[in-house]
Amino acid sequence: MRPDICIVNFYSTNGRLGLHQDRDESRDSIDKGLPVVSFSIGDTATFLYGDERDADQAKDVLLESGDVLIFGGNSRKVYHGVTAIHADTAPKSLLEETNLRPGRLNLTFKQY
Ligand SMILES: O=C(O)CCC(=O)C(=O)O
Ligand SMILES: [Fe+2]
């Protein structure tokens, strides 16, 4: 994979992202299952994922600062979203060293 896109999302404490698939990349990239590589920095998020666009059936996982989530191959078209940002959970050392404002920074790398 040669990433040529980086999506930058910043979530304040009440930030959310509805369930969606990442499908703005080329047909070739999606059909090959080239991975989406997502870095979490700052406050912890509740991340939802599932086979359907249905929050009730989705599973969830906490993404903490420093976590890297990768979905590719058969999981490339997984529905996913963010339902909560947990205030005051960012590592204190990160806040001291970077002055990051309260919330969560997400960097998502993909190949078009
Ligand atoms: O913030 C996240 O962990 C997910 C971001 C995302 O799904 C997107 O930008 O498409
Ligand atoms: Fe996404």
C-alpha cells in the first residue's frame, strides 16, 4: 500500500461521526481491500463497527491515544463511526508537551 490521502478529524468532547463506509477511494483500491490505517491521539473514543448501517447491531471498542486501527481485506467496507469522546482521558504528558486542546485527533491514511 502507498497511502496518498490523510483525513484529519478533530472531535471536541461532544463530537460524533455517524456509521458509514469509506468508499470515496478508487474502485480498484476498495476492491483490492487496501487498508484504512487510523491513528488516535488525545481523548479516548468509543468506536462502533459492523456489517450493517445499524448501531444496535454494531460492536464497539475503545480507541485510546496511541492506538492504530487498521481495516482492510474483507473488512475494508465495514460500517464504522464514533459515538462518544471521553473527556479528560488523554495522557497528561501529551497535553503538556503538545498543548492539544480537549478532544480527540484522528489521522486516517488511505490510498486513492
Ligand atoms: O475518527 C475515527 O476514528 C474514524 C474516522 C473515519 O471513519 C473517517 O474519517 O472516515
Ligand atoms: Fe470512515
